Amino acid sequence: MASHLNVIVEGCCHGELDNIYASIAEVERRRGVKVDLLLCCGDFQSLRAEQDYDALAVPPKYRELKDFKKYWSGEKKAPVLTVFVGGNHEASNFLGSLFYGGWVAPNIYYMGAAGCINV
């Protein structure tokens, strides 16, 4: 029997992790499945603190700490393995230090400038 992964692909999430994970929980409940992987395709916005605004290429009206800080600090843990690629609205100071990718929070992995992983 072939094994498979249940994958959800998300476009720009702009730091709205709590809403995304709640939607995944609803999909799991309705379909009776377990989601194995969330793939976020840009504009993840891994903002940890207001200092990250200095490295964020967005107009000031969009500078807002959203949910990622809770995951980065360990207050929350991503309920599903989350892998993301950067977009044009990222804190380049933080992600630039992970050029080859790496864990940014428990269960959340950044792919780096270019990368490949086995799941």
C-alpha cells in the first residue's frame, strides 16, 4: 500500500497563523483526516518584535505584529508541520540569517533562499 501525505497549500499568510491553523482543524474535522503538512508560499511575515519592522518592506500602515511571535516565543506550537518560502514582505534581518533554511519556531521550517527537504 502506498503512503501519502495530506498537504494544504496556502498563499500569502501575512502572519495570520491562528486563522490558518483553525481552518486546518475544521478541514480535519469535516473530512475526518489528519493534515500532515502546511506549505506557505510567500509573505509568511515571521515578525518577532517591533524591531523587525526596520527590515520589513511594507508601508507603515501594514506593520503589525500578528501571530508568529507567539509561535517563535514558544507560547504556542504549530499543530501541523509548517514549511514556508519567503516573499517580498518578510523581516529580512531574521530570515537573512537563515540563508540555507532552518527552524524558525517549533514545527515551523523556513526553506531559505533555495532549498529542498524530504518530508
